[in-house]
Amino acid sequence: MVSNIVKGHKGIMDLDLDLVPKGFWKEAIKQHNQDIIEYNIEQDKLPERLRYENTVLKAKKLYEIDQKAAEKRKNLKLIDQEKRMNIYNEKRII
């Protein structure tokens, strides 16, 4: 199956050509590439602290780190709970 998706760039989403009539594909791709060029120009004009990679991507990375930490805490809690249950069950048997 051939993919009719033209990759985006950072703040520019991918272009799905399945949603565009076939006669307009060339024009849509040209406009998509022009949007990416304009986006990069606009990003270069912004102060570094306001650029996409320093705002959205930074927040996304922080979210992913937080998710990993939450998963680790959850696993540690489950292990600790299992240890307690084993101790409890051993005492009940005696």
C-alpha cells in the first residue's frame, strides 16, 4: 500500500493527500513545502526561548520523562505490595 502522506516538520503537521483531490496534489505539495519554509523563517525570527523546540518539544520531553517516572513508581509500589502480601500470607499459614 502506497502512503500518500507528505511528512511535516516540527510545528507543521503531515499532509494527507488522500484528503485532497488528485488534480491538486502537485499544488498541495508545493504549498506544504512553502509552509515549511515560511515556518522555519518565522521560527528563526523568534527569541530562542519562544521557538517550537524550546516550548512544545521541551514540554513533550518533560511529559515523557514524567510518564516514565510514574511507571517506575507504580512498579516499585506493586513490588512492595507483593512483598507485604507474601509476609502476611506466610504469617497466616503458621
